[in-house]
Amino acid sequence: MNRNTPLSPRPVHEVSHRVQSAAQLRATGVTAAQTAAQCLPGGPWQQLLPGVYLLHPGTPTNDDRVRGALLYAGRPPAGARRTVPDRSGPGYGEAMVTGLAALALYGFTSAPPVIALHRIDVLVPRTRRLRSTRFVEVTRATVLPRPQHRLGVPLAPVERALADAVASLTDASTVRRILTEAVRGGHCEPTSVVRELNAAELLGRAHVVDAVDALLIEGRAVAEGRLYETVRTHGLPEPLWNVELSLPGGGFLGGVDAYWPEQAVALELGTRSPREEHVAFAAEREHLERLGVTVVRVTPKQLRESTARLSVVLRTAMMAAEDREPAAYVVVLPR
């Protein structure tokens, strides 16, 4: 047999993709010697990565490179490999695409297309002994997140992909663009991004801190816009927007994002950090409710997922005001 001798048609008919691992080829009856022969110079196949082959002589496509990276990173450790490979799945194991490549696959316009990237970041368990090679950059995690799937490709959650992308970036404007798009495009909430960046120990970088400040401002602006739309779309009474409440003698009660004085209903957007939310909001709500003010808290995520539910909560709170004692008099000032 030479490199021009055609293989049995069985592999060609049975493979589901033109990028295959050595184990997948063996499962279709192609021996290592046959694979090597097909990959000789001028042959119909080529080795894309160690143990991964492109069954085509041309330039790899985006899809080829992504699948190849996942097959390389997802192959089982040498000691765990079985005599008969598992053909029931795509062969990716626990591997998932992360970083800029994942953002591109999520549809981020601020991330370069996959084909323009010099590398594809792939997330694997920390215990894997796997080297970065060619266009594959291996990133490890102690605890793997649950992947999101896009067209059959496992991707790290947006927050994790953002953190892995930011870790590789030094340009402040690029970092700001991708973080802003994440919030403006509704991919995730600012607090979850900050939490992931903090876990990756990236908040000590000056250009990241500046981008996070812009991210939080953007997140609040988006949430406020959804809140305005909720009030007007669902026919709720127009509130006083962004005000501070205090006692007649000057005791500060707290700032709220919307206040309906006739019904004594206040609303606050949960855009602070989780710890601030737990401590500060709990104290403000307790003080206001002792004065007869009903306080509703809504997170940006809740606003994004169901404005109709929020409108029902607010309308119920306003109706309940008719059956309770009048609230204590409070002073309302612009915030």
C-alpha cells in the first residue's frame, strides 16, 4: 500500500466530521499505519494536532480548528484510554472552548473571528497533563463550570470566557469593549463578571479596574432603561425617579430608584456587589418598612428575564397599600 492507495470506503461513510482523532479513526477500522500513509506529503489527509487529523488536504476552516482543539484537549489520559474507543459522543470529554474564541462563537462583535485568532483557548480539568501546542492554548480549572452549547460546540459560560480573555489582553480599550458588550448584549450581569474577574485575580490590573468601572456604569444604565420600559409598557403609575428618602428632621433613610409616594412603594435596583446588597439593602429596607414603606428589590437579571412579573409585583404592592395604615411622612429629594 502506498500513500495514493485509497482506503476502504467504510471510514469515509461512517465519520461524522472531517476532523477525527486517532481513536475515532481506529474505531472505524483505520489503522495507525494507514493514517500515517494518508498524511504523507501530497496525501489527502494532514495532521492538524497531535493525535488529531484533518481528512482533507486544504486549509482548515474555523470549524475544523475548533473541533480539532476540542478533540486534542478532550482525549482521555493515556492511562485511562480503552481498547475500544467510545463512539457515542463527539470525543471532547470535559474540554470546552473559552477566552476570545468562545466569545467569538457566542457572537461578540468586539472579539476577533476565530479564524483570525492565533490561538484557541480550551478549558480542561486542572489534573490533566496536557501541553499547549500549535494553535491550542490549554487553560486549567480546579472546578470546571457547566458548559453552554452552541451548534454542538461546548463553550465556557460567558463570565468565565470573559475572564480568560481578559487575562490575555493588555489593551484597555479592547477589555472595555468586550466587557461592555457582555452587559449591553444581555449575555450576563456585571456582578457575575466582577466575581469571575476577582476569582481570576485580575482586579489588580489598572486597565481591568478602569474597564470594570465602565462595566458597572453600563450595567446600571441598561437596568434603568429596562425599568423605565417596564413602567410605561405595563401601564404603571409614573413614579419619582432616582430619589433619596429622609425623615422630616433630616434622618437619611436611603436612596431608591423609583418611589410611588401615594402608595408608599419604593423600588431599588440590585446593582451593587452581593455583599453590599446583603448588608446595605437589608438595613435600608428594614428602616423604611418600619415607617410603612413597601420596598421592592429587583436585580438586573430579573428585569431582563421577566418585566411582566415585576409589573405584577409592583401592582400588587400598590393595591395592598389601600388596606394598611398610612405610611409615616417622608421627605423626597432628588438623588
